[in-house]
Amino acid sequence: MSTVQSFRITDALRCTLLNAPRGPNLACPNPIFSSGLPGSCGASLWRDAVLQPKGRVALAQWQGTRLTGLASARTRSGKRAWELDGLYLPSVTASWANSGPALDGKGCREPVEGESEALALLEEVFQAVGERAGERVFLRAPGSSSAVPLARRSGFIAVCGETMVEGPATSRANGAAKQESQNGLRARLPSDDYGVFQLYCAATPMRVRQALGLTFEQWQDARQPGNRGVSPVRQQEWIAEESGRILGWVRLAGRGGSTAAEVMAHPDHPDLLFRLADFASSRASRLRWLVPDYQAPVAERLVSRGARAVGEYNMMVKMVTVPAVQYGMAPVEA
């Protein structure tokens, strides 16, 4: 019989003694800056167990002295949007590795050993997030991961596919960027927030906006935070505008030796998307891009100029039911 409990200092100590969790992290909140290896989470587990930070949920699932699962989630930029950043399921991972997916008579994948316990662990995470006013939980998983069917069984739905592209800048891109820097790109200001949101609404498919957020507040909450983790992120953003209207956006975020790039352009100006990609490529010797499937031409352009696709990911979302607040009534004198 497995028990699920909040991850505490005693759990961190037991994990250290047992060299747990073992196996890969099935959640990849930001594959550009994290390795996803189990050893990389030890320090953060200890830190969270000691500090118990707000905007953080970590649950351990034990069967006697054996860790059968560990799941952690954190807020993004606001309390309504969360993401799974740790998902360790040793029994399920071993079953997938040993037997592979088995199909029933209807062509559906049959559950593997430990899957019912894993679903129960995820349900506990969703409940904890809902109690903290969370409305949605995001999960990024490798495209070939068997965690995707498990996530679907727990209520996650697909948002989009993503391709991670890695590569150096080219001389052609540098030349385009020099010209672009003279054509209206400027540093983003705090007052540009709503203009960037309007650009996001125009440049992002409805199916993705329904997951990330339809309102300005939801979009703000769901954005990936800049400074998070032990080492800070160095972040720069630029915008392209015309007649006071924001038509393009570029962000570079660096940590250690990795620099992530993102671009967005209004669909009425398709060539601007490529010019912004060239501009970003000129700002660092080597970049990593997590390109959503609806920006496939950007990935194709980068690959044609010497970059290479190094990974495929699935972005998924689970809508969470927020518990209703029960207001009490007290008698008062007239």
C-alpha cells in the first residue's frame, strides 16, 4: 500500500540514504537550461524541504521504505499557472523500459505496473495546486516519452509540439541583424506589456491561447519566469513597432553557457519573423531555440543555416478545479 505525503526534511534524508529518486525526470520544464538527470534535483529537493517556499508543491510516494514516486510543481509567473518540474516514477519507468507499450484488443495502450499509483500521485498534486488557487498545470515531456500516455490518462491535453534547435550564428544572419538594428528594434519597456499581449493574441493559434490564457492576466501568469534556479538568468528583450503598434518581439535568456532564444511576429508581417530570428542569431555565438510547431518555418530556416534539431517535446496542460470557498455566517444584533 503506497502513501503520499508532502516532501519533508525526513524524506530528503531518506532519499539521500537510498540514492533516490532513480531514473530520469519525466518532466522537462525548461530543457534548454536543465539536464533532466536525477542527480541534478538533489539540491533543490533539500532546499524546498527546508524552506517550504510558497508557490511550490512537492509530494513523495512511499511503499514501506521504497520510494515509488516523487512529483513537484511550481508556479510560473503567477499563482494561477503551475508547471510540473519534477516527475520521478521508478517502477513505471522500469516497466516501460523492460516491456515496452502493450496494446489491448482495441489498439489502446494497456496500463503498466505502478501506473495506478502514479495516477494517484498526480491527482494529489492537482488537488494541492487547486487548494492554492491554481487553475492550470503545464507539463513538457520528451516526444518519445511514455509519460505522454500517462499524462493523457491523468487529464492532460496537448497544447503543441516543440522542436529544440541548436546552432551557431551565420555571417548571413549577422549581416541581416546589423540592418535590422537600424530598422526600429528597441529594448522592451514595462509599458509594452499590453502591446506584447496583443501581439501574442494575433500570432498564436486559438488552441494554444486557450491553454496558455485568453485574458491578459492569464497570459501574464503563464509566462515562463526569467529568474529561477540557483544561477540567475540574464535576460534581454527587444520589440519591433510601427506607428506605435508592436509587430515583433525577441527574447534572449542566458544561464551558464546556454542562451535561449524566442521570437514572435504579427502574421500580417511574415518576413519579420525571419528577420527577428536573424537578429537573435547575431547576439550569441550559439543559441538554443524551443520552437513551437506553429512556428515550423523558423526551425526550418535555422536548420538550413547550419543549426540542428536536437530534441522533440510535447507541451500539455491540465485544467484544475479550484475548490469553492465556503463563507460562514454569524448572527449580529440589529
